[in-house]
Amino acid sequence: MIEEDNYTGALNKLENDILTKINGCDKMGEPDKNDWIITCEEQGEIYPLVIGTIENLRILMQ
């Protein structure tokens, strides 16, 4: 998506698909039933990277 300058599609995928599968610990303090990463320690490593990527995509789209 990003290679094709489809920043909107990439942002949508991250926010509405990927993020929902790694956000249980951030929202509830523990992994939820939809999470693909099932420990808070591992989510704590990945979640900030996804949030950072989302923020960078928003900057690129300005």
C-alpha cells in the first residue's frame, strides 16, 4: 500500500485492523479475545511502533 502511495489505505489497515489485534493491554490492562499478541510484554513492544507508524502516516498525508 505505501509503495503505491496509498497512505489512506495503509492508515485504515493499521487503525481498523492491526491496532485492534494488539490493543487489549493498552485499553484493558490485559490481552483481549481479539488480540493476536497475547502477552502485555510483547504488546508493549509492538503497540508503540504501530502508533508511531500511524502518526508518521498522518504527517505524510498533510
